[in-house]
Amino acid sequence: MLKLFVYYKNHSLFFLIISVVFLPIVLPARILPEIPKDQLAVVDDVWKSFEKFVDAQKGSQVDGICELKKYFQRFGYLPNDPAKNLTDLYDEELESAVFAYQKNLGLSATGKLDPDTMNEIMAPRCGITDVRKTHMNFSSFSSTNNKTLHATVHYAYFDEQPRWTRPSPMTLTYAFSPDHMINYLSMQDIRAAFQRSFSRWSAVIPVNFTESEDYYGSDIKIGFYNGDHGDGEAFDGVLGVLAHAFSPENGRFHLDGAETWAVDFEKVKSKSAVDLESVATHEIGHILGLAHSTVKEAVMYPSLHPRTKKVDLKIDDVAGIQALYGSNPNFKYSSLYESDISSSWSLLVERRRAFGWTVLILVFLFCFCL
Ligand SMILES: [Zn+2]
Ligand SMILES: [Zn+2]
């Protein structure tokens, strides 16, 4: 009897240990790195009030959900009809907008305002609408050195697919507004951040960018603006919309003057600080003709959390822009492909290492239990 008890006790212990050790493996979402809490809750965030809509049910009256409908109108998920009276009813139309949003942002398409979806909705983002002609390519595309790479691309263009048309080799000039700049960052730092952003794009396409002193005569005009600044796309204060830029060959590039712009997070401690170089790189993509991508890692994905840097072009960004302008002859896909997969590779190596340790511990426990 005692032996039987020890047998059961040991085996219960064994299965308990197995459950505890394997639980993180069977629930992969738990072992993915989580977004730090300070990036989720930011004081004064214009969309923070949306928090209360998490898990709201279709068919119910939800106080203030008409504001979320306005948000979906603003970004192209609901028809923008000023005559329509928006109600606080979580109706079918709102559910369809949620579905479309989730699909477009690469989220699980549940049609529900689950925490992941709300987290993305509340994230600061670009002011350009999302719903554009998306180019899906599930097969492959060729690099300049004829090696074929397999990837899924989800880049998109503006309607009519506009691009800059200049004789080759193309050079576009850019200039900073003499009247609409910020004074807490030095011009030297701002210039350097923009130079790096422009050079990332010129490294992949045969287009050069040079800074000009002639603001009004330049192709790309950069400035920081507050609230309503005359182009029908008013900025909204801290976080919310961070910037917007116009499609080719307009060249207007506007940043929200209400943001805490940063070029070095070591020097700027604000939780709402936004990386200037990341936003610049994204908006240059619009200036050149790219719309928003559904690939979360891509520079052309619409949102950017505060205190986050996202400056490296991904395969999706490069495939999209090269389909418009062709490739820079010095560019090689292989280097980009390696850097693109390096993060997923290191995660895989980490998981394999963790799995190896788990097996070793289990073998040891099995021997011990016997
Ligand atoms: Zn954008
Ligand atoms: Zn503007």
C-alpha cells in the first residue's frame, strides 16, 4: 500500500513538473517578449479614453463608442459621411470596421475589441489612412543578383500609384521650414536624423536626396505644426497622430509640434517621447509613394509606440519601393534578408536552447522518480 502511494505520489509529482515545465511551450504567446507597461499607459494620450472599450459586446450601447467610430472614419475603415449621426451602439458596421482593421494591421481577425486590438488602436500612429490598394505577393521576388528570395509582402501604394518622375539619376531636394521648427532639439541633431532617414531609402533605390536652403523651391518641405495648420488634417496634441506626409509629387512633410520629439532616449526621459528618425523614415516612404503595410515589422506599418526606434527598412518596404523606382545598383538583397531574419533566428535559437534544458531536466527527474 505504501509502495503504491509512493508510486502515485512520485508520478503525480512527475506529471505536475511536466505540466509546469511544458506550460510555457504549449502556450507560445506567453514566451514572446511583452510590450513594457510604460509603453501602454501614457499620460495625456489622446486615445487613452478608448481603454474602456476593451471587450465591449456587439449589440450593446457603449458610452462614447461613437468616438471610436470617428477614429475608424478618420483612418478609412468607415465611410466618412459628415451628415451621418454616429450613435453609441456597437452595431454591425462597427464590427465590420473592426474586422477590416484587424486584417489590415496583421492582427487576429476576431471582429471583437480584444486587448491586442485595443492596444494597437490606442498606439500613436501616422495620420495617413490605411485602406489602400495592397499588393499581396505570396510567391517570390528576385534580387538584383538573380537569387530568388521567398517572402510574403504586404506593401501598398496610394490610389493611381503616384511616384516622382524625374530624369535618371533622380535627385530630390529637401528643406526645413524657416518658421515651423522645434527649439528643444538642435538643428544639427534634426539634420543628422533626417540625413540618416533619407540615406536608408537612397541605399535601395536610384534616388538621391540633398538638403537645400531654398525651402519654397525644394521638392520636400519639412516642418512641425500644431493643431489645425491649413491642410485639412489638424494635429491632435500629445501622441495620437504623430505626423503625415503627402503622396508624390506633393512633397509636404508635417510633424505634430505637440509631441516630445527625441533623437536620443538617454537624454529625453518623457514616457511620451517619440523617435524623430523612425517617424522621418516612415514619412519619407509616403513622400516617395508607399502607403501603409500590414507587416508589423515594416517601417511602413502605421503605428509606433513611444520610446521605440524603428528605422531599418525591411524586405517588405524595400520590395514595395523598388517596384516603383527600381533598385539601386549597389544594393544587395542578401544583406537585408539576413538582417531581416536575424531577430526571428535568435528567438528560435533561444527556444531551442530552452527546449534542450527542459529535456535534460525531465530526464533527470524521470530517473529520480524511478
Ligand atoms: Zn504613414
Ligand atoms: Zn499637415
